[in-house]
Amino acid sequence: MKDLEATLILALKSAKHYLTGGDLEKLCSASRKAIVSTIESLLERGYRIEEVPGEGYRLLETPHSLDGSDLKTLMRTSKLGCEILVFRRVGSTNDVAIELARSGSPEGTLVVAEEQTRGRGRLGRSWFSPPGTGLWFSIVLKPSLKAEDVVTVSLAVALGVAEVLRKSYSIPAELKWPNDVVVGARKICGILTEGDFVEGHIESVVVGVGINVLNEPDDFPPRLRDVATSIRIETGVSPSRSQVLTDILEGVEKRYLELCEKGFPSLRHDILKLSGLIGKLITVETAASKIVGLAHDIDRDGALVVRLENGTHQRIIAGEVSRLL
Ligand code: BTN
């Protein structure tokens, strides 16, 4: 049923004129009854489809809310989004994706939610995920990598997101190791990577991505107003979230496949280029300590290398980084 929906929407989107019921039957290889009931279900979900007697059907508008069939028609990826689940409301898309990964869902499965009631951030924080403004989604990945390389997956995804924001939306996005995408001092995208490991290898990893798209400054709670931004705030335009999602998935897929095929060193140069931290004075809080130093490098394994005051270098594989200057 879902594939008929996607085919029908695509046919209506591609048509220059009205399409008759007969045209749709042929284009979708479906019966008239199936076409009529699919159109009824699309109308109920917010699609605006005009029907003119003697002419046929015309698509006037797709819904503002996220819709799985519409996403399928926009998707230009080969792997990511091979299966798409869209929820109106869910606790956390990462929790759903982790369950799906454990029960055998294929690599590329995408879980998207209009709203999360228990959106999670890194280090046990909550992630503000109201309906209608942002993109909250998780992707199931199954790379052949060692457990300690999981940070390179986060970096590859963050690079893909930042590049799309720069190229397609003209936003000067930068990376903040290990997995934030920022514009100046404000965060536009956060990434939460959670893996299942077997004998030192990644069995599956769920990459959860939260991107602020349509938020105005007042849409953020006061605690986030000075530290968060959105595509709308940065550009003054309000792109469709479905379009942003499909653009981002395309960029992320490119970098993820590169990581799988060529390894992290192939991405490292571009990651360093977009890393706003390198050369800056930072603090890093790890589970064990807090250090201050100059962000010096991101090494061939994806670790952050910090130059300490005494001239020595320390490799950081996990931690919370803040810029001091
Ligand atoms: C962070 O910056 O702390 C990471 C934020 C990650 C948020 C996303 S939204 C989709 C996915 N589901 C979650 O519960 N969290 C991630």
C-alpha cells in the first residue's frame, strides 16, 4: 500500500497537467478502486489533491507534517532510508531504531518522528524535540568497524550534515568534536551515536540526529536561546523539513560509504577543515578529569589531540569540549 502511495504521489508531482483516473491506473499499475482509496487516505493525511470532473487529479500541496510516502518520492540515497518509519509522537527515535536493529532491520532503516517525548542528548541530557519545528531521526547502521572506531561514524555523519548545510543552505556550519554541528557558538544539530558491540566489533550502531529547522528564537526554551540556532534563524527561509531530511541523508550517505570503503583517513582532511575547534583554547571534561589546552588535531583514529600547557599532547577519545576563547 505504501509503495502505491509513493508511486501515485510521484506521478502527480511529475505531471504537468491533470492526470485522469485512467492515467493513474496505468502509471501506478493499480486498479481504479485502489487509486481512489489511496487518494482518500492521502487527503485525510493533509495532501491537497484537486479533482476536476472531465480533467482528472492534480496535486496542489503536500502536508507540512512529515510523511513517509512523500519522503520516499524525494529520497536520492541508495542505502539510507531503504525502510522508513514515521511516527507522530515517540519517546525517542533512537530507542525505536535500537530495537529495530536488534530485531534484524537492515542497514539504512530510518526512524523519523514529528515529536519526541523523551528525546535524548549526549551525557544523559534531554533533547528538546517539539512537533513541527525540527527533524528528529535515527538511522540504523552496520559498519564493519571495531568498537573503538564508533567515534569515526559520528564524525562522518557530522561532516555530511555540515557539508549539506553549507552547500545547500549557505550556512557556515562547522564541526565541534566529536558530534555537534555549530554555527559560531550556537548549535544547529546534535548527534547521539549508540552502538551494540560483540567481541570488540560493532554489531550495529544507531545514529540519532536532531536538527533545528524552522525554529524562531522564541520557540526555544530560555535555557537554549543563547546556545541554539536553526536553519530559519540563519537563513531567514523556511525550507520543507522533508526536503532538508532528504538532502541531509544524501550528504550523510556519501560520507558514511566513504568511511566504510576507504577508512577514516580519507575523511580526516575535510573534517579538520570544518573543525572550528582546531587551534582554539578549550576545556575537555572526561569521566575522569577536566583538562585545558589547545585543540591541536584530530588523529587518524578520530581522537581529539589536545596540546597541554606543558607542551605534551593528550589524546581524547570521549568527552565534552567547550571553547574558552
Ligand atoms: C546531543 O547533542 O546531545 C545529541 C542530540 C541528539 C538528538 C537526536 S534527536 C533524534 C535522536 N533521538 C534521540 O532521542 N536523540 C537523537
